[in-house]
Amino acid sequence: MSDVTNQTPAYAAARVSYGQGGLVEADLAATPLLQFERWYADAVASSGEQRVVEPNAMVLATVDEAGLPSVRTVLLKAADPRGFVLFTNYGSRKARAIEATGEVALVFGWHPMARQVAVRGRAERVDRQESVDYFVTRPWGSRIGAWASHQSATLADRAELEAAWAAAAARWPDTGRADDVPVPDHWGGYLVRPFEVEFWQGRPSRLHDRLVYLPAATSRPAAGSSPPPLDDGSGWRIERRNP
């Protein structure tokens, strides 16, 4: 047993001291959307040792009808007063869980800057036109991939996926036009409407700053009701939490 322990990587000994700065209430923007835009702009502009490679990458957590959670990394495609938007295959595991419960969480982990934004909310489909408008901006290969991949379904091997991609590519050759690949019915967007947006700043000795925007009326809107828009300055209050 001791030999196995000696060969185990020293996970507990891996430590980073966070000291890039703090976050106090007076520094926060009036709305969660403006604060997110400020930090996102900082992540985009980051460089050197603090460079964030893919600032729009976010971890999406879902819970299905059986109460089982799952988590994966996806890409943010829009942030506006409604909330945060992502796109996916409507047959995927994430989409099936969203359709079953609607309960989601997001995390933007901008680790080189010792920052994190954590979101809790409910997800719903965007309207079809919004999905179409985004789909036509994607590279041709990504549009073909939306047809080739039955996301989350079991594959026999890599060759099966590549054959499906080749068949779709032959059906819809790259003409250089935005409409050369139709939008699949099984593909589209989800809007996450937050009822909680937390901004986390790493601090020394693990005394991190956690400032959270919550709806002014209640911490969590009742089912069927909508949280305030993310740009509503009077609709949100701020709460500080222990690290």
C-alpha cells in the first residue's frame, strides 16, 4: 500500500498563491451584465502569464429528470440583458437534461487571472430565427459537423463519424455561401436566464472575494417567473459570501 501511495502524484501539495488584486463592493458595476462585460474584456485583453486562451469557454452543469448531474465545457456565443446563449444538438445529453428540468449552472474559469464567474439559472430554447442567424456565421466544416454528429450517441469507432461527415460534405459542398448548408432541425440555441451571478477573485491565504448579484426581490424567482434583466440596475442586490 505504501508503494502505491509513493507513486501517486502530489495533488495536495500543488498550491498557487493568488495575489493579483481584490474585489470590493465599491468596484462592482451597477448591473451583473456590465460587470461581466468588464471582466470578459479583461480576459480578452490578457497577456503573458495571465493570458486567458479561450475566454468564452464555460463549464455547463445540468441535472436530468432522475436528478443525475453532468458537466462539460461549451462556448458562450452571446451575453445580453436576457442572459447567456450557447448552441448545441437538441438530441445531446445536455439538451435532454435541459428539456427535462431547465436547471443549469455555468462557470467561466479565468484561472490565469485568478478570476471566476459562476452563474445559476434556468435554460430555455432561443427562437428559431436566432439559431438560424448564428448557424450561417459558422465555418462550413462546423455546419457540416452539425449534420454528421448525433451528439452523445454511441459510435462504433472514429471511422463511423468520419464517414458521416464525408457523406454530409458531399451532399452540401462548400460553395463559399452562408446558405450552402441548411440548418438542421435538431440543432439550435439555449438561453440561460440567471437568478444568481457570482464574481470570484482569488486572494492570498484563501481569503477570496465572492460578490454575488441576486434579484432584489428574492434570491430565486419562482418557477415560471423570469429573473430581472441583467442590465436592470434596480433589479439586483449584492451579497458578499465567505470564501
